[in-house]
Amino acid sequence: MINIFEYAMQMEKDGEDYYRQLVQQTANKGMRTILTMLADEEVKHYNAIEKIKTEKPQIAETRILTDAKNVFAQIKESGESFDFGIKQTELYRQARDIEKKSMDFYAEKANEVTEEYQKEVFLKLADEEKKHYFLLENIIDFISRPETWLENAEFNHLEEY
């Protein structure tokens, strides 16, 4: 039988590794900042899961959407041009899909654990992964059509939950 905690920790480690690989493949400084924030979030999730095996951890509400909005604003102000190829966009789509799988996994496992604090942690992790998914959706939109995304949206894409 699969140990859901070990499996979840491996998912978070894989996610961190994937984001760090994307950082290496991305030339834009702002995008590297956002990807690094996502990788760091995965480390926090890993640590939280590791703790729920033995104790009730505290998972702080993240500011990733607000922080990402600030990075997008800086990108806009810099006037830097963007040249993201199809391959780059596909990498972000894969990351988005990974976040969706993680979100679904945590929501499902919240119903399987017996300790209430474990359920709370899994639901919180599902919510955090939902934020990551939402951010990646916006990154995909942004790199697919930066002029339209920046001018028309005025960052309304990244509303707080």
C-alpha cells in the first residue's frame, strides 16, 4: 500500500526540481523570479507534509499571487521584450498540469486520512496548489500574448482568493 505522506513529499520534491529546471531555461529575469518563488513554495509544502507524519504543522498563507503580480508589474515597467517559443510555453503547460494533479491528489487524500489536522493540512495544500495552477495559467496567457495580457487586463488576472 502506498504511503500517502511519502508520495506527497516526492510530488513536492519533483515539483521543486521541475521549477528549478525551468528557471535555468528561462532568460527573463521576472519569470525566473516567479519560478523560483514556485520552487520555494514546493519546499515549504514538502516540509509541512514531513511534519504531519508526527505533529500538527502550521501552514502559513502564501503571498505568491500578490508577489507575482508585483513581478508582472516590474516586467511591464522594464519594457523588456519577450521571446518565448512553443517549447517554453509547453513547459509551463506541463507545470500547470502537475499543479492540477497535485491539487486533485491533496483534495482526495484529505478524505482518506483519519486525523483531523492531517485533513486540514491536505485541504490547505490543495488550496495552495490551486493558487499555483492559477498563476501558471496566467503565465501561459502572458507569454502567449504579452501585449494584450498587460494592456487589457491591468493585472486583474491575479485576484486574491
